[in-house]
Amino acid sequence: MSSSTVAGADTPTPSKTQSKRRRSHADLTSRFEAYNRLQGAAVAFGETLPIPEIVAVGGQSDGKSSLLEALLGFRFNVREVEMGTRRPLILQMVHDASALEPRCRFQEEDSEEYGSPVVLSSAIADIIKSRTEALLKKTKTAVSPKPIVMRAEYAHCPNLTIIDTPGFVLKAKKGEPDNTPDEILSMVKSLASPPHRILLFLQQSSVEWCSSLWLDSIREIDPTFRRTVIVVSKFDNRLKEFSDRWEVDRYLSASGYLGDNTHPFFVALPKDRGNVSNDEFRRQISQVDSEVLHHLQEGVKGGFDEEKFKSYIGFGRLRDYLESELQKKYKEAAPATLALLEQRCSELTSELARMDSKIQATSDVSHLRKSAMLHAASISNHVGALIDGAADPSPELWGKTTVEERSRSGIGVWPGVTADVNPPNATLRLYGGAAFERVMHEFRCAAYSIECPSVSREKVANILLAHAGRGGGRGITEAAAEIARAAAKSWLAPLLDTACDRLSFVLGSLFDLALERNCSHDSECGIKGDDMDGYVGFHAALRCAYNRFIGDLAKKCKQLVRHHLDSVTSPYSQVCYFNDFQPCSGPNALSYSKVLELSDTSSASRDVRRDQENIPPEKNAQETTPGKTGETRDVLRESHITIPETPSPDQPGDAAFGVVKKEPGICNDMGPRKRASRMGGNSKNSDNVRLQNGVILFGNGERSGSPYSDICVSAAQHFARIRGVLVERGVTSTLNSGFLTPCIL
């Protein structure tokens, strides 16, 4: 082989060089197009992919809008709507040699599809404005991080993608919230923080480096400016200040402010905003670049250091650098991006396979029924475990204090209770059986906080005087008992309903805890099969069934406790006449005489006596039966009115007023209506009813020993006895058995 042949083999021909360049350009274009598609899909589906992107940041009026128009190669009056000031705009610039006129399309909101091309360039600004206003009105905010995606295909634009961000402002515009500047700064930092993004920071040439308002904010995002491209805009405004070479070189180096390895670009763009053609607009951009360079070379004494700074002066230099830098980042990120996409595809394939198996399993009805029954049984078992005292999941996260229970249930107060009801352990976060017991004790505290309300003199008079003329009237004891029964019905009934509602809330909250507990236990045991996660309708039906079950329990318990209330307040009940009542005891009774207080009581602000003001009386407390004092211990003694034998002017004789003197032990038979009077009898308190001219008098209610005050005291004692019997003997055991037994079985 001759040397010429060898030399010819080593030397590339022009056709080979051109072919290689075409392949390289095709590779760059295809890579850029692939990243653009990934970017659009990521925006549409809310995904986060480490795609190299350029983020344009800077203050308002620093020239970002003009720079974007220059990169696109055509104008569309973007500054008239202050594009990007309230919502980011992703500009996907695609170099297409066949697109002699710009072809712009907007990506549909919440979709990866692009709309039809926008014919008029002036319509682009209107679309940006309308979309921004519509989203801000919908979200009721001044700014939004959700971007607008616009794709521009043009023969005179580079392959470049830039995210235009809202410009930094010092003060909100009229009609905007005062915190708008802070929201813009926070949003821009969030967009610029990902390490795969390149920052394009613009600042006017009239601003000195030492007094830059936003340079410190950029330094917070990128302290060393390793991924920041700094652009000094409106550079032509500064040229007239330079006269000597050292002044130009010192300014261009930005020595002492940006570091030795950071070189800003200096750009000037046409100021003419008139209606010019796209070709004229691009010609003006090139002309301004030439004029700036010519001024530095000829208008400054000694020129400037061209070897060091010439590659950073002019818009053309900046555009070439951004395009090459983005392509370089695309190439570097390709392996990591491909690996991430393969991982996502693998995850989606596994998820699709799992869902496909579930769909196929739906045809096996018996299998579905078995899985549903097992799941429901598991939830039921976990509910029972929580009632029995299970302490997982964490009570600190899932439990509630008494105040939180009241707030979440919507039952903030106990009806008729004006005192502060603070049961023991009120500040601890409890759930399940512990929370149930705390509500039970809170109910007891609330019940014992209610006293018999005061009764008007007219009401007492109506009760006594209505029977005075019939012989053997009811007397003070019977009047007090009737008043106490009426008060118990009106005041204790709402309290019982509230207790049932609070308890049903505690039990209703266990469903979510049971679900969490079930998932946790399945994860610990490695159980993955037969799960019911994807069956939304089943879970909704199961939750509705549980809520309906708890609601039915609450309704039945309300009926049962109302029955107990009706029993103890019946005229035939012996509650008001037994003096040997003691609170119930036994294995099924709730002992509240000694309550475990587990909350932190070390605070000096807690008053022990105040905390115990609502605690029920001790079981061994001595109770005095109203109307059964030491002087009137004989319960079955018949009441009678003693008539003075010698009538006085204040007390006329029997004949005048028809008062019949009765022998001891003889009582007029008044039928069933007087049954309670005979059973309870009238104590000597009835003897204290004063007669004047044969008429029962009540005198001054404030005088001690008057019939009215005796009735009020006796009614209060009767009320306390009814309340004690109801709470201790009936309600507590009924609520426990009515609520808990069906939940555990």
C-alpha cells in the first residue's frame, strides 16, 4: 500500500465531515426532543424527573421578557401582560429549519396533549394572561407555582428550554396581598433549588454588584455559583461611563463579588418596541451586538481585554453558550434519567400485574366473599382488642384528650352543667376502652354537678293546695318528691343522651384505628395476598355498616337509660322513701370511689379540691332520707291535722271551714291516686304547715323552718337520691353492657 493511499485513508473527505456533522446534529435534536417530551409528561402528571432545565430568575423589569423574545427570535408583546410575573412559563424552543414562521402550541391544563397551533403571535400574550387569571381566581391566590407550558418551533430559535419565573418585587401591586413578594421569592427558590437545574440570573447594568438586591438570594440557592449563569442586562446603558481600559476590565471581571471562576455575560437588546417584522427584529439584535463590541474596541482608550472577555459580550455569545451547556447537561444526565425511567417502568409493570390479578380474581365470587369475610373479621377482632386495652397504634398519635374528644364529636358541653367538668386523666391521649371509661366517669362527674333547681312558691302552692281540701293531702314530703321527679326528668334526660352520643363517638373512632392496626400487623407478618386495598366500594360499605352498627347501639342505649329514668321517677317508685340506699357493688359494678389519676398533676395551677368537686360521693357516705328525720322516723304513720279545741279569731272552728278531724289511723280512701301518700306517709313536717283561718299558709320563704323552705330542701334531697340510684344502679351497667358487649362478641 502506498503512502498516498494511507494518507488518503486517514484524511477525512468533505463529504464524510458533513455526514458526521449531520448525524451529530440529528442526535442532538432527537435527544432534545426526547427531553422535551419527558418534561411535558412530568408537568402533566405531577412527576419529578431530574431533567436539565434553565430557570430564568431576576427582578421585575430586569430584562427577562426581552431576553426570552430574543431567544425565540420573534416578538409577541409579552411585556404587556407581564408574562411570568405571577405564574411560571416553560418555553420549549425547538429549532426546525422548515418552520419559516413560528409555530406555537400550549399544553392543555392537566394533560400532556398540546392544543392547536396559535396563528397570531399577538394571541400568545392573551392566552398566557387568561390562563394565569383563571388559575389564580380558582385557587384564590396571588401567585401559583403551576407552570404554563408553551412549545415554539421556529427556524431561527435554538434547541433550548427555559422556565421563566415571576420577577422579584419589593412591594405588592395594588389589589394583591401584602405577602405577595415573599410568596414570589419562596416559589422562585423552590423552582431553582433542584440541583439538575441551571440558573439564569439577570441584573441590570445600572446596579452595582455591592448593592445588588437579589444576588444574596441567588447565593442562598447556589452559594458558589457553580450552576448559575449571570447575565448583565441593558449593558448599553453603562458603556458611556467607560473611558479607559482599566475601567472596562475591572467592571467586566466583577472582581471581589462573584469569585474568580464566575464570568457574567453582558447583553444589550434593541430598545425599539415598534411593530417590526421578525426578520427586522433579529437584524436589530445582531446590530446591537456589533455596536456594543465596536464601542468597547474603538470608543474606550486602549480597548479591553478581548482574549479574556470577548466570549462573554453580546446576545449571540449567550445564546450559543446556553444551547451548548444544555446539550452538555442532557448528555451527562442521560444515564441517570434512563435508569430512573426503567425503574418507573418496572414499578408500573408490577403494579399493573397486581391489578390485573385482582381484576381476574373478581370473577371468583367465593374467593372474594371469603376475603371480604376474613377482612371484616380481622377489623372486628382489632376493634375488640382496642376496647380490651391494646396500646397500638401509638396513643400519642391516635389518641385524644378530653378537650379534643369534645371538639371532634361536636359535643362541647354537658347540657345543664355550668361547672367545669374535668375528669381524671383528661389531659392524656386515650382511645378504645380507656377513653370509654373516661367518658363514663365524666358523665358521673357531670351528673353529680347538677343540683335540684329552685322551685317557685306558686308551683309549691299549686301542688299542696290542690289537695288540701280533699282531706289527707300529700304533705310536704309528697310535694318535694313530685318536684324532684319532675326536675330529674327534665335535667337528667339530656345528660343521658349526651353520654350515649359521646360513647358512640369513642367507639366510632375505633374503625380507623382498627384499619391502621390491621395494616401494621399485615406488614409485620409479611401478608400480601388476599388484601382488599383496591376494593373501594367494599371498604365504603364496611365503614357504613360499622357506623350504622354503632348508631343502632347508641339508639338502643338511649332507650334503655330513658327506661331507667322513667322507672326511678315513677310515682310508684320507692326511691324517695328508702333510707338504706347504698351504691351498687359487685363484679359488674363500676367502682368510682377510687379513680386512678395518671395525668401530670405536678402543675402548681391545679387545685386538688377543685379537681374533686365533681367526683361522686363515697359509697359509705351517710344519706338522710328527706322528710325522715329523727323526730319522724316512723314511715307508715298516718298524717293528720290537729285542730285546736278552742277556736281563736285567727283559727276558726271546724264547722266554719269544713275541716274534718280524723282519728289516728283512719284515712279517707282516695283510691289509687293516694297510694303513694299512704305508702310514704306524711312526716311531722306536714304538722309544720301553719293554718290560719283553716287555710294553709307558706309565710315568708326566707324564714327558716317555713313550709316553702322545707319543701325546697326536701326536694333537693329527693333529687340527689334519684340521681344516685340512676347513676350507680342503672345507667353505668346499662351503658357498659349495651355498648361494649356487642362490640366485643
